Amino acid sequence: MNNIFKINIKAAFAFYIILDTLFVGMGMGVPFFCILFGFPVGWYLAKRLTLFERNLSDILSDILKYAFFTSVFTFVLMLIIWGPASTLLLNPTANFVNFGMPLILFDPKISFMGWIILMIFISPFLQLLMTIFASYMALWRLSKKENMLK
């Protein structure tokens, strides 16, 4: 089981890219599964970075760096998927009602703007938060295990 934590970092990111793209497709452009995928990614990062004796501040900075990279990839995917749809905002005759997103802000154009902001900006940020949260949870669990062994 520990062999999965010792694979090359580039191979791990390639595997992440494949899975993240698959999860975007499963959500049909809505990165709900990508946000949830942040939890096992964060857990993996914490376990991988604590295999060797390192300073805690180095581990935490690496977790933040890798979580940022994963979030940036999801951000790029969301730009590719939802960026062209945002050009509808420039079209004065665009029909936002039949676009298929929820009209939670009572005005179709404002709801569309909110949807685009949610998909492109907020969802990758939520994935970043989920990854960091899971990493810190894993570090907390690992520290409890080490304390019990002593």
C-alpha cells in the first residue's frame, strides 16, 4: 500500500489530471465531483509528504503549493468549458432562461452571471479548500497515531 505514496510526482500529477478531467465530465461541466475529489487528494498529499522526516512548515507549504496546482488545473478546465458561454453576456438578445442553469437570483441575466462566477472561480477555490482541509485532517490523524505509539 505504501508503494502508491512513493511514485514519481509527475506521474501522480498525470494521474490526477486524468481523474480530474474524468470527474469534470461526470459532472457534465459542473465540478461537484472535483470538489469532492479534493478530499482524497489532500489525504494523499499529507501521507506522501510525511513519509520522510521533514519540518512541519515545509510540509504545510508543500501541501499549499500542490493544492494550488490542482486547483489551477480545475480552473483552466472551467475556463475552457464555461469561458465561451460567458460571451452570451455581450449579446443583448441572448435568451438566458433556456440556458439550463438555475434561476436563483430572480433575473435570468444576473443568475447567469452568478452561475459563470460560481463555475469558473468559486468551484476551484472550494476544491482548494477541500484539499487543504483533508491534508490538515490527515496530518492531525497521523500526529495522533505517532503520539499513541510513543
